[in-house]
Amino acid sequence: MAGKKRRRNVPLYVWVSPEELQGIKARMEQTGIRNMSAYVRKMALNGYVLQVDLSPVRELVSLQRRCANNLNQAALHVNTYGGLYQNELQALQKDYADLWGPLSELLGKLAQVVAL
């Protein structure tokens, strides 16, 4: 470890009681941060840790990926055969409508977080 260059090379020591340490560890567990240095640094610099549940974003990415795949298949069909069936176009429109509902909901939630 002696030859290892550190990005953060100034140590900071903080003395706490056993009760305070347990409180810090409990807050770390709540936020999902496992590294004590990262947690203390984040709290000292920003005063808060924002924990975000990204599962709705993952779902939207999955929906977007499926929509893009369907659109690519439709484009291939148009380029190969010169046209697109009405039901294929309606399916694409439905997929994109299904995508925009949850997306606008998520954007509304993000706007509320930013307003805080």
C-alpha cells in the first residue's frame, strides 16, 4: 500500500462515542452506503445523503428498449417490403403511449424532489 497513490491523501480523524458510532452506522445502513469514509465525507460536504430508488427508471429503460427494438423491426420491414401494416403501426403507437405514461409520472416525482 506504500506505493499506492491516493486521490485523497489528507487523513481526517473524528472521535465519537460508542452510541454516536451506532447512530452513524444505522444512518449508513438506511442510506445503503457501506463505506464509512464515503458516508462521512458526503455528510460533511453536503449535509445530506439522497437515496434514490431507481427501479422505475430501470422499468422505463426496459420499455424504451422494447419500443426501440419494435421500431427497428418496423423500419426493416418498410425498407425490405416497402410498407407497414396498419396493425403494426398501431402496436408501435400503443407501445410509445405505454412508455410516456410512466415516464411523465416519474418526471413529476423528480420535480417534487427538486422542489424540496
